[in-house]
Amino acid sequence: MQHERVFASLIASVPGTSIKEAEIVRMVDDEFERLSAGAHIFDYIELLVTKRVRDTMRHNSRRSDSRLPGSRQGDVGRKK
């Protein structure tokens, strides 16, 4: 994979995610392509890709957790 450092960082930052590695690779590649298109400065693209994909993974993880048996749809993100 072209962006191995970003991929390794994402895997370490969101342990236990149900998202498959192939999906993470696709998300990283897509985000790099999107941010690099027309860019003149590339210094912070890795940082931005890592943040955006991590946020997407966390969002997807919360959505899938809310679908587990015994959880109610409205409970996600609420303090108890």
C-alpha cells in the first residue's frame, strides 16, 4: 500500500473496529486522491487524511454499535 504509515496509524488508533482492512485501505486511498487533486502544498495531506478517515471510522463504529441487540437507537451519544 502506498500510504502504509497512515494505514498503520489508523489501525492503532481505532482498535476493535468492525471495518475490514480492505475498506480502510480504500478510504485512505480515496481521501488521498480527493485532497491531492489540485493541491499545491502537500505537507499536511497525511495528517488530514488520517484525521478524516479516523473520524469516519469512529462514526461508522458508533452507528454499528447502535444496531447491536439491546441498544436503543436514541441512546447513542447520550450520557447516562
